[in-house]
Amino acid sequence: MAVDGIGRSGPGGPPGGAPIGGAAPRSPAGVESFSLEKVAPAGSAEGSEALQAVKRGELGLEQYLDQRVTEAVRHLEARLSPDELGFVKQTLREQLSTDPVLMELVRRATGSLPTDTK
């Protein structure tokens, strides 16, 4: 017997949360089920082509990162003023050059690190 309620699904419920009488748990009325659609990995088409261009030496790392920043903020172009969009791009670009975690991801993807843009 669990005195503190550990191992019980609710008041008077069986241990382990097993349904009583084999009944399946019901969803509340009006609640939609949650599902995720399959999406291609980020940058799977153009990103991988641009990354291959970097590896072949056709595109510099700085140009590659600028392209990726532009792609990342494309959905904001209609929502932000040009000045605000420029600020967001600059901030993202600085993050790529200074954040240790992002720098490691860039290094793994491209084989080199971005230079400081300041």
C-alpha cells in the first residue's frame, strides 16, 4: 500500500496507472489530436548544395554563413522594416562568430571556423 500516493494513477486507482476494467483512457471532448508532419531537415536542399560549394572551395565560409543567415530570416522580410531586418541579420551573424556552441556546429559542418566580424 502506497501511503504517499506513489505508484497510484489517482484517487483509488490501481498501481502503475493501469486502466480499470481494461478501458482505454478517453480524450476530453473537443480536444484535437497532436501530430507532427514530416519535414525535410533544415537546409536539406540548398543548404547542402551551399555546404558542398564550401567544401569544394567555390564558396567561402563567410559567404556561406551570410547565405544561411539570409535564409533564416527570409520569413521575417514582410514583417520587419529593413532596419530591423538588418539588425536581426547582424545579431545572428555575430552569434555564429562568437557563440561556442554555434561555432562548433559551423566547424563540424564546414571544417573551419568563422572569423570575427567585428
